[in-house]
Amino acid sequence: MNLTDFKTELESTINSLAQRIIDAGPKIDQATHAKLGFYLSLRRVTNKTGNPSDIGLMDSINDTLQKLDIVSSSQKTFLTDLMASGKTA
């Protein structure tokens, strides 16, 4: 998936989660809020506007994926390929 397609999917996910909060109300607020927070952070990172907290969150996820051998430790970050593909997007 290229960066443009990923950003479109990310926006759709964010909008869907926001709508879930509106539709379901307080009974799912905490879980949905946590998911929404992650996706908002990811959007800022992919838009290259991430703050130190966003970068730290993504770095922690990357470290965990590397420890589980899901992402190669030789990869700088799990977003490396995605971000590289965005240079032309």
C-alpha cells in the first residue's frame, strides 16, 4: 500500500471511530478513545507533524515488534517503507 492509499484508509478509520463514539456513547468511550488516540498519532507521524509523544509511541511499538521478530531489527522503523513510498505520493 502506498502512502496516499494508507492516509485515505487512516482517515476512514479515524472517522469511523469518531462516529462509534457518537453512536454508542459512554459504554465504549474508553476503548474507542484509546484506538482513536493511536490513529491520530499515526496520522500526525505520517503527515510529518508528529510531536515528541507521537514519535515515542511509534518508537515503542516499533521496539516491541522488533522484539517479537515481526519487524526486522535492521529496519529503522515499521513506518520506514511506508514513509519512503510517500516521497512520490
